[in-house]
Amino acid sequence: MGYWVVKVADGERTVSTTTISSREFNQDAGGAKKAADKGQVIITDRGKPWHVLLSFEDYRKLLGKGPSLLEVV
């Protein structure tokens, strides 16, 4: 995967931002998912940011929602 990583302090942990091209994402989706466990993955199309891949935990934090009733039980 040809990408760069920027690490930013996020209180409790270090969050990384990984940027990959859509072509690299198509060739190594598993690697992109692993990178999303460490922070957001920006997927570019023709050099421009196009999509962001997040872990579900980070997505829920972004929405500001706590765990669901199912997760609590």
C-alpha cells in the first residue's frame, strides 16, 4: 500500500490518518480495513479526497451515540 500517515494526539490514543488512492483500495481492501482500526482512511480519486473509511467505533463517536441497547445486554 502506498500511503502516508499523519499521527494526531486524540486524548487517550494516537489517531492516524491514512491516505490511499481508490486503485490501492481496490487492490488491498483488507489493508485499508486494518488501517481504519488505527484511524480514518481517506480514499482519493484522481488525487482528490473522495471517501473516508472509519471503524464502526469511530463512526459512532462521530455521531455522538452511545452503545445500543443490544450492545449493553
